[in-house]
Amino acid sequence: MRAAARPFRPLLLWASLSLAAAPAAAQADARPTPEQVAQAENYFNAGAQAYEAGQYQVAAEAFLEAHERVPSPSLLFSAAQAFRRQYLTEPSPDALRRAIALYREYLRQDPKATRREEAVTALGSLVPLEARLAGEGAAPAGGEGSTAEGGGPATAARPAAGGTRLLLSSPAEGARVSVDGQPFVAAPLVAPVAPGPHRVRVQATGHYDEELTVVAVAGELMPRHVVLRVKPAQLRVTGTGGARIAVDGQVRGTAPTAGAIAIEPGVHVVEVSLPGYELFRRELRVTREQAVALDAELRMTSRRVAAWTALGVGAAGAVATGVLGGLALASQSEAVELRDRKDADSLTPSERDRYNAAVDARGSLGAAAAVAGGVSFLAAAAGFGLFAFDEPKGLGSAAPAAPPPRDPGVGAEFTVGVLSAGVRGRF
């Protein structure tokens, strides 16, 4: 009993539904259809959540329904584990026999099973209990190779029909389900219903409600695993007007935002940028429906300050060039006038001094204007160059955001290949 009392390992860590043991032609004939895979996925996901919720009988039935559509020794093991837990929580000869039959069938179908030791250990603890029941007059479970009418051990271990029922589940944390307008009940829900269509609503905090129609088949357990859409977080950015807002490297608007930017829950990198200003960068971890506000007041870069300074020097140089050029022209005009008078008539000593001073001033002012013009041109060119290359670094190069945190609980994934099908799950 020690093995039966110890906590179970995760029920299904990595189960491969490989058909490689059969010849290739047989594999091609037995390959499940997309419809069968979709049905098996529904049964498996619903059964996994039922298992997590302690509804082991329902979980076992769902795993066996999935096995019927996509045969897999791993699903037999899952059903056996569910029956074993059912027996441990509510001892009954029926659950014990079914667990033993399924463990044996699992070992028979997959002699190299990855969980063979667990199955053998489980049988070592359960078979003595079966023998004790047999000694008390109860019929034992079928041994290896035993069959029920029309099927093998897996068929014999199927739960008895429980009537027409819906098995409704959802991976969303705290999901609630309503059938035909009845009060909401925590998922997973097993609801006895009449055959025919039924209106199902599923809701969970931080998710959009989902409404669908599920058709119940007489005498069958009909599963539906409903994945709800997560409500995004809402991001608003204020600060320097006209700045570009990028989330995970994708431009999503300009500041200040006119409306909220919807982002998925998880980790994101937000960048706010404007040429000439230092890049604003924040890493955010947001949850469902969270309202996030960022004030991105950008600071001017040193390069932009230098650009404005250079342009200011260029502008001042241009003004100085104009003034010096004007004075040089005035001196030139005065010198020309005096020269003309000199050619027509002799100049007085004072006029001759004025002429010489005008000629000297013209040369000095012209040279100064040329120097000022050169400085102005170089400063303006440097300023425009600094402007042209003053782009913020980092925009569009944000690291990819981490995936949103998954809802706790059970998850599963079905995959289908050319000659095989696969399922992964965590419990």
C-alpha cells in the first residue's frame, strides 16, 4: 500500500501517440482524420481539467473517448491513473478492476512504454487488492489478453454509460459555465441534459464571455473545451507631443495618445522617441485589463543642443558677414568716388587721407566678411548635419516580449503528422 499512498507524479508529462510500431501501410490506413483529432483534443482537454478538479470518473471516460478517436497507449495510462485515483478517493471494486485492466492493456500495447515502471508499480499495489476482492466473491478484472464482448481490455474498462451529458471546461482561471440560462457553475461542469442543442455560456474574470451551442447526443458524454479570449491591458502615454510610441519594436501611435493602446498581458518593451530627444524606454509587465499610464517627457540630446548652437553660430556669422560686407561696400563706394574726383581734379590732403583710409577699410572689411561667411557656412553645415543624424537609438530594436503568463491549471496540445499523432499535457 505504500505505493498507493504516495503522491502521484504528473499524470501526463509527454505522451506520444506514435503509430510507428505498425507497418507503414497500416499506419496510413489508421491515420486519424482531422475531425477525429479535433474530437480527441476536446475530450482530452476536458478530461484533463476534470482530472485536475478531482472528477476522476469523468476524466477516465473522457480519456477513453479520446483514445477511441486517436488510439494511444498513453491515453490508456491516463485513464488508468484516473481510475486509480477514483479508487483511492472513493473505493469501489469497479474502479479498481478498470484501473488494473487499463494498466495491463497499456503495457501490452506499448512494451517499451516510457512509464512502464509506474504502471508495473501501480499493478503491484492494486492486484493484491483485486485478489482480496476475488476471495470475497467479487469477479476479478480481466488479465492480460482478457476481453469483453466485442473488444479488448480497454473496452472492458470503459465506464458504464452515464446518460446524456455535457462536459464543459476552459483553461481560463476561475472559468464559470452556464447551460441553457441556468446559474453559472465553476468549470469543469458535467451537466445531465436532454439530447439536442443547448446554449452554453462561459465567462472568466479578465476574459471576454463566450457563447456557443453544443449538441448533446443521446447516451453520450459530449465535451467542449472553450478557450476564452483574454482582455488586453490599456496603455496611455503622455509627454512630448509628436513623439512616436513603439511597443515591442512596432510603432503604435504618437504622444499624447488620443485613446488607449491595447496590449496583450505579459512583458512588453515600450519606447517613445522623437528625433533630437533621448529615447524613453520602459519594460512593462501587464496583466489582464490593467490600465497603465506613462509620462514620457523627453529630454533634448546633447547632439541636438550642439546642432542648435552650431546653427546659432552660423546665423550670427551670416549677420556679421552681411554687416561687414555692407561696410566694405560702403568703403568701396567712398574710395571709388574719391578716385573719380582724383582723376578729374587733384585732391586735397584730407581727401587723399580719406581715400587711403577707404581703400584700407575696404580690404580689411572684405577679408573679415569672407572669414565670417566661411565660419557661418561651416557652422550651418555642421548644425544641419547634426540635425540629420540625430535619430533616437533603439527604436524598432526592442527585445521580443516574453510570452504572456499562462493560466494555471491543465494544458494540452495535440499534434498530427503524416504517420503519427501526438499529445502533450501537464497536470
